[in-house]
Amino acid sequence: MSDTFSPEDDKAVRPRPISEFLVALRFLTRLPIPFARTVDPVPLATAMRAFALAGAVIGGAIGLVLELGHHLHLPDLMAAGLALAFGLFTTGALHEDGLADTADGLFGGQTREHRLEIMRDSRIGSYGASALALAFMMKAGAYEALLALPFWQVILILAATGAFSRTMVVDMMWATRPARSDGLSASVGRPSRSTGLVSILLGGALAVVAGWSIGPLSGFVAMAVGVMITGLMRRLASRLVGGQTGDICGAVQVLVEIGMLASYLASIG
């Protein structure tokens, strides 16, 4: 996982878009981000307004790898697997790790304390393994189906789902209190309302543009699906563990991305 940053109220921090983007990209990926330490990095809670842009870069790069495999005449499923592997390598499986821990904790524990304890455990259980297997199957299937579309549309859709799914991570952290006081989510600080709104505007704009290439309402429907999934996860997490954790936020990203891909593909069909 990338380095963490000390929390700070971003209301008093002047906008530094380049620094925010580099910090966001450095946290969300394993990429060696040049100059990330020399541009006076902002706190991660502030940089979260650039999560949507970083997510768009990640999603667009996955789309390029998917199309590369396709143009090398690999079977579509193999090209989808290659793109999936590239995404996991680029992000260090950051969000997938959260999905597995969340599934094990929320469904394997009996009490709030037991669930949080399971989520801290690095070992994977049956719920986590099942969640990962299903997520990989659905994403690979979606990638394979996207190859029927023009090159530019594949890149646009994957960039949009990468952006808006990470926007929902920011929303989850802003609108839901941390379940524990010593986890990653609590240590980086909660983003401010303005940070959440900027992230939603950026991610939402990309989702609408991608949807417009399919149909006038496709982007709004995909966003609605993402918001609904986030709301359900917020309700479930609040009821079972009293709030969000870094793992739960990672699970939200994966689930929202899959839900939006399904929505876009259903609109095409």
C-alpha cells in the first residue's frame, strides 16, 4: 500500500491541483510518481478531490491494455484477463484486498468487535475468497463484452467507472464516520464537504460523458447505480460495525465499478 499522510483540515489549504493529483495517484497506485515528494504534497484528505482524476487515469490505462490484447489477436477472454492483471498490479490490489476483508468481516463475525478483528486479519476466509472470485469473473466478463465497442468508447467507459467508483470512496469517507479510531481511514482524516463535492462533480462529469456516447440517460443511470450501491454499503457498515473502514471503502470502489459497468453494458444491449 502507498504511504499515508497526516490528516489536516483542507478548508484552510489553497487548491494545489498538481500536488493533489500526484498524491492521489501515489496513494491509489504502486506507480513511481515523479516529483511526488518535491511538490509540497498536500494531506491525503485534501488530495481526495483528485481521486476521480487518478481513477480516470487508472481506468483509461486498463482500457489501453485491454485494447492492446485485442489488437494482438488474443482471445477476448485472455485480453480481459490481461487487463484485469494489469489493474491489480498497478493498484497493488488495494481495493480488492478491502473487498476480501470486508466480506470476511461483515459476514463472518458475530459482534461488532469480532467483525473488526476479522477485518484486521491479513488471512483470507471463505467469504473473502468467494467475493474476490465473483468480482474477478464479473469484471473479466464486462471487459470481454466491452471489446465489441469502438476503441475510444472502451477507454471512455473504463475511465468513467474508474473515476466515479473512487468518487464514491470519497463520499463514503466524508459522509460516514470511521468505525475505529486507529485504522487507515481514521488516520488520513475525513475529507471536507467541499472536497467531496469537487470529487463528485469531476467523477460525475466523466460518467455522464461516457454515458452520452451510449444514450442520453445512460450516464445518469450508471451514477444512480453507483450511489445506490454506496448507500447500501454505508447502511450495512453502519449497522454491523458502526461506520466505515479503509477495507469497506475499498469494497465500495470494487462494487461500484462493477455495478456501473453492468449498467453501461445493459444500456448498450
